[in-house]
Amino acid sequence: MFSKKTAFIMAGFIFAIAMASANFAGAAEWTPLVRIPGLPATGTVNLSMYLIGLYNFMLSVVGIVAVIMLIIGGMRYITAVGNPSAIGDAKDIINSAITGLIFALLGANQLPLDTSEIHMKGKWS
């Protein structure tokens, strides 16, 4: 549909607009329409505070889903009754849940290193 050159130019233009928008939005404070748990109940927030709150909320959702998948994998392992394919499927579910939880927690440890300057200043500058 588009040539590679046109698609590359369009992608660069969209990227530049997105970066400029994030820069301007981070400097301004606003009252969010959707409150995320962990944000101040009243008052205004900036983009960095909102993104950190969203990340923390999604991290808790990932933890809950990982625990549910561990329970499902454990129940499938218990009810496998010696069936090798069912045992293998249950082990895959358990390993995937643990791996996803490890990646999520490692990402949570990296977030303060990446946003320490943003969090202290409160804007994208």
C-alpha cells in the first residue's frame, strides 16, 4: 500500500508528534478523569505521576493473575492422574506464571532507576 520510504517517513513523523505531546503533557498538570489507586484522591497530577500510578496498578494486576494461574496449574497437576500430557501442560502453566511474575518484578525494580529524575522533578525535562 505504502512504499517503505513513505511508511518510514510517516512513522518518524508520528514518533516526533508523540514525543512532543508527551513532553508538553508532562509539564502540565491536570485533574484525571479516571482515578487510579495510588494517586492522590484530590488535586492535580502530571503525566509522570499518572504513568507511575498506572504501572503500579498494572503490576498488582499481573501479580493477581500470576497467583490465579499458579492455582490453576496446581489444580491441573493434581487432577492429571498420571497422564503425561496433562502433567506437562500443568507444568507449562506453572512455569509460565512464575516466569511472568519474575519479569514483572524485575521490571518493577528497573522503574525507579529509569524515572528517578522524572519523579523528583515531576515533569519531562
